[in-house]
Amino acid sequence: MSESGQRARLTVDVDLSADPIEGVLGHRHGADKPFVGWVALIRALELALDAERVHPDSPPTS
């Protein structure tokens, strides 16, 4: 982990019966992002982390 100690909390809800993997990724600075497949999950993670880096100390959206 970096020295800054900044962290982001992300949530991943996965449909256990889906093949390929399917679900929704959520974070405090944006709308929930549905995904289907591993590549789409990684892309959703990248977008969420980008949003968290832009607003690391701002309050969560409601």
C-alpha cells in the first residue's frame, strides 16, 4: 500500500448463478455500475477508482 494511506471502499454484488460473472459494482462517488464478464468487472473497477482518486476527501453521494 502507498504511504498516503488513502483507501476507497467498493462493493461488488455478484449473481452466483450467472455464467459468465455478472453483477453490480458500487462506490460512494458514482452510480452503481452493472457488469457482465471479467473484463467488464475490471473496467468498472478502473472507473470507480478513477472517480475515487478525483474526490478522495469529499463526502459520499446520497
